[in-house]
Amino acid sequence: MKREIIITGDGSTSIHFPEWDEQYHSKHGAIQEANHVFIDMGLAHILDQQQYASSPLHILEIGFGTGLNAFITFLEAQKRNLVINYEGIEAYPVLPEEVDKLNYVSALNAENHSAIFTTMHSSSWDEAITISKNFTLTKRQQFFKDIKANNAFNLIYFDAFGARVQPDLWTEEIFKIMYTALKPNGVLTTYAAKGSVRRAMQAVGFKVERLPGPPGKREMLRATKP
């Protein structure tokens, strides 16, 4: 399937699939969307609600993709002095020549961490890699339905392709796997806001909130495991 590097509304890059008319991030702004959905409504939210001073924070990303969410989470960990174990799931990794065209390091004014972004993509799969003294990354090349984690994560970034093009990634079956993977009081956050997605989350036991969406999107969803 054809893939194109595009510039989104905030000047940051994404990868577009013309056949689907779909891309990894919002056309209104890749970085804006990632910061709003996953940092502001996800990471910052659980830090406000809970205390993690005595142990690492465990984050699971569904759709590692371009590495943007992992990179902004690393930057947030440096800013907040957090210890994070981060796992990213991806069935179809981004190609090295595509990574070279992504501009997140410069767009985030993070040139001093350029090597970190490179390492996130070049590191081995299915192996825990020490990115810094307070950030460990494990990338897993697998399908979402094959995740076996149980009571393991504080936070899930659910960043799969949209239900319009891949409805099988937004089912009760998938959200049951997410529910099982989370610890009690764990949170799942996603850009999606469809009623069918919200109902699938609720059907497996999640408490679901509608929240203001990122630029260009009216709403998004956040789900909590009671």
C-alpha cells in the first residue's frame, strides 16, 4: 500500500495512506493531537489522580507507529523526573527511510535528544532497551489481539488506525484485552469518539468519559478500569 510523508497543520509530519485516506495522526497537527490526547488527557491525568513515587509508571502504546507518542512521553519524563517503563505494540513497523523524513525532533525543539529518537527506532524488537536512566522502552512486533498482559499497566495510549478503515481493532474483544492488561484504576485514552467505540469499552467494564478533543476534533474518549 502506498505511503506518503505529509506535513500536518502544526508543521509536524505524519504518514498518509492515500488508498484509505487515512494517516497516523490528525491532519490538523500531529504533535498537537499527541500532546492533547496522550499527555494532557492521559499521563498528566493519572499523575494528578495517583502517586507513582515508589515505583515506575508502566505505559502501553497500541500502535507504536512513528514513535511520536513514545518520544513526547520521554520528554515529559525528563521534565517531570518520572521513571517510566514503556511498551509499544506494532505489527507493521515504520521503514527506516520513513523515519529519516520525520521532523519531530526539530518541531519539538528537542535537538539535544535527537539520538534518543533514533535509538527508539533502531533498537531491537522484543527486548527492553534502556533509553535513559529513567526511561525503558520495549517494542513488540505483534498483533493487538495477541497481547497477553494481565494487570500490568497504569496507562494505555490507544492509537490504532481509525474504526472507519480497521473496525476489527475497536471491538469488545480488543477492549477486553486492554481491560485485562490494565491495573485497577488504570486509564486508557484515545482520540476516537464514536458511539460504537464507547459502547464496546463500557461493555467490558470500563467507565468512559467524553472529553474535549484535540484541534479539529470535537470529542475524544478516556476509559478507566474501576
